Amino acid sequence: MAILCYLSLAPPVPKPFHGFSARRDVNFATTLPYLNSAPFLRSPKTRLVYSAPPSSTAAAVEDDEKVDEESMSIDVLQRFINLNLGNWSGSFHQYDHEGNLMHKISTKLAVSSYGEDELMSLIQTLYIKQAPSSTSVSGDAYEPEWAEYKIKETNMFTVDKYQQIGFFPNEKAFALRYQTAGMLETVLRQGVLGEDDTGEESPRNLKLPSRQPSIVCESCLYSMEKDIRARAFHIMDPKGFLEMLLIFLEEQGGAVLLPPSFDISNDDTSRIIPHLGKWKGHSITKRSGVYGATIAEADTIAVLEMDDKGQLIQDITSTSDGDVTTNVHWPGSMSNNLVKFDGGFQITLLPGGMYMGCPSDIAKSVAELRSFHLEFCWLESPDKRQRLVRTYDAEGLAVSSTYFFETKI
């Protein structure tokens, strides 16, 4: 019999980073290496152009702009819902902070919607292939059970105010915020323990997410060649350190599982090699929220090299629309599949041309009143890759997202 679970996703106000008081007088003089040409920390403002009209005229202009913004928000929500609709089959992968595969679980996701305009809602039901019971008799035919998990519906309020969406409709990419990792914990419990789950907070053979993580961030990139997507989750523990990395690899259309050739557990070569070289691309930065106005675009050049001693050097050049060029030099070192750059940023190399990046210590960034960012990269072919960067202020609130598309030259 299927197991039915629920996930609540609707606290009224997003909370600041755990353990630190929120401040509004933050000096963001130190910007991010990837994004220092983008004015991403300014609050959205309505810009009116007029010459001292009566107050009634000014109010009318503001009302018109508000209507236009609401209309655009509804259109964006509709496109987000349409992008997710359908049946998705695939697998869920759990990695530790060093990129070691801990568990792999088969999953299915059924996505539908109802309502119109600002009342549209996204309905998602996750099915998790349960692990066989340890009490099963050896030799008996095993019929897999699928646990059913009802995810709280997504609507205009939750996606904008709570999940602080960063959405790129044309590029088919988005980022979302969560306060808990309840859904992810359920996937692990059902997929690894199944009916043998005793409800322990820390089962001996299973690493679970913290009950009060400081950050849970979902970054989703769609394949440019197939009906496949990757949804990657950063889980940061209450102290601001990377706890684990979780990835859903999903293919759209029926119950067909991903082909073996896409199995990211096949990992025989160094994971850093595909990322070495010179990459030329373009970036788009948007404010968080369902309206998500574009606030910056830039042409980028990223060069990653390794010397004969195994040391890494990354040089990044970004030229914005205003012809402002920024150069960043980032030396780093690698240990197995963990790369640490000077300045406190690290990336975990994963199979399948993926990596996920985050600060080595978010609490330090917060204490120093500095913004920080999380990154997900998917190199789907040898000469093309996509990256999604999620930027947070010192209070732990997502303020912008940046999408990169790059080709190797």
C-alpha cells in the first residue's frame, strides 16, 4: 500500500539566516567574483518620468505600472507552470560534501495545475520507490512499492513571497527557496529504509538533512538536447556549512527510466577535466520574485587551468552592457572531488559533467555582512554548459539569480 505524506511550504514571512540577527544597514562593497558587474542588491523601484503633475496623475501612472507588473507576473507564473507540467521519471542521488555517492533512489513525479490567472496553482505528487523490507523471505518475488508524497501546491503567493523564485523562461531554468528539507528527508527514508523505517532521527545507515537547515536551495536546469532536467539541492546545516548535495535527474514522458548512458554513477575519469579550458558565454541576472525584472546582462570569458603541481587558476572576465569590464583572478586547490578557491568558495565535482558550489563557511560571510552565492553547473556536452547562480544577502534572503550559457573555445 502506498504511503501518503505532506509537506508544508507556507510560513508567512521568510526567516533570516539562523543564528544571526538581521540588519538592514549592510555594506556590500565586496561583490561576488561571478556577479560583480550586476547591481543585484538594489531593491526594485518604480521609476516614473514626469514633470510635476498633479497627485492624481502620478497616482494614475503608478496604477498603470502596477497593472502592467501584475499582468507580467501572471504570464511568468503560467510559463513556470507549463514548464513543469507532465509526468517525470528518473532517479534521486545523494552526495556528501566531497562528491561521494551515498544513495540512489528511483522516483516519479506527476505534475498538474488548476485555476486561472492569479489563482493558478501547481499540483505535484512525488512517488518514491521503497526499499524492500529486511523481513522479506529470500527467493520471494519482489514487487516494488511506491510511497506517495503530496507536495504543497505552488501558487502566486508561495512562489513569489516564500520560495523567492528566480525564473528564466526562455532558458528553461529556475531556482527556488525552501525552509525545510522535509520532502528530501522523506525520499531518503522511503527509498533507503522503506517499511523498516523506525522513525529514528538519525538511522545508522542513513545521513538525513538537518531539521533546521540554514539554507535549502533548488536549482533546475533543463537539457538542451533531450526531454531531461536536473534539479539540484544545496543543503546547508544550521551553522552554515555544506551538509549534503541532492540531485533529481528526470526524464519527461511516461514511466520510462533514464537510459543507462545517462547514469551519473558511471564515473571512470577525473571530474575536473571536462571543465578545464576557456569558456565564452553570456549571463542574465534577474531579481528574485515572480515578476523578476532583468537587472543586468554581460558577456563572459572564464578560463580554468591546472598547473603541473595540480594547482588550479581561474580567471573570469565580465563585460556588461555599459562596457564595464571586470576581471577576477581566483587560485585554488583540489583534493579528490573538492575544489577550494582562495576567498572561501568551494565547488564539489559530481559525475555527469556537474558541479555544485557554495561558500566554505556561510556563517563567516554573514558575520562580515557580505553577500554570498550558490552555484549549479551542468556540462551536458564537451563544448557546452549551463550554470545557475543564486545570490543571497547577509540575512540569508535570495535577492537575485544569474543564468550563464557558455561554449568552449
